Amino acid sequence: MRPIRLQVQMPTIGVFSIKGRSAVGEVEQLTETMVIALRRSEHNGVIAEDCVRALAFVPEQFRVHLSERRRLIDGEYAWCFARLADNKKSLAPFMASGDREWKTQTTR
């Protein structure tokens, strides 16, 4: 696999609203970034067909929050969700392959 650009759900601190009340907390922001590994998402033994986990490069503005949560890998990458609806063409080869995981040659 070569690194690819995907739209991923990047966790960050933001304002969200529930039933007309707003609060500050963790929200996921759609961000385009480079991805160096893909992994099928699984819940209770069932593989999700609508999203995958992506080892994505984390831009500077998101690193403080993710480092506090100890989610950064090598200081620059984090596992995020990438929805198939946002990345239909880019994820098509991975979804068609049936493989559980793809990594670049540089990934450990």
C-alpha cells in the first residue's frame, strides 16, 4: 500500500449541542489527511461495512488533545475512523480486497 489521502473523523475539543443545550467536549471533525495504514473496523465480531480504521497523520491543531488522551503513535499519527461514504473511490480497492489490514512499507 502507498500512503493515500482520506477524509477521516479527527477527534478534537469543540462545542456540541444536545436538545438545545450546548456543551464543550470531544467531537469528531472531518479532516483530509495522509493515511499510512487501514484496518477493518469490528464490533462484537461483526466487521463494519460502512467505515474502516485509518492510521492518519495528525495536523498540529489536533495533537494537543490527542497527546493528552495518549492516542498519538510516534507523535504524529493516530487511529481514526474513515467512513466509506466520504471516501468511496479511495477505499474501494481495500474494501474489494477482503483483507483485514493494509500497511505501507514504512509502517512498523
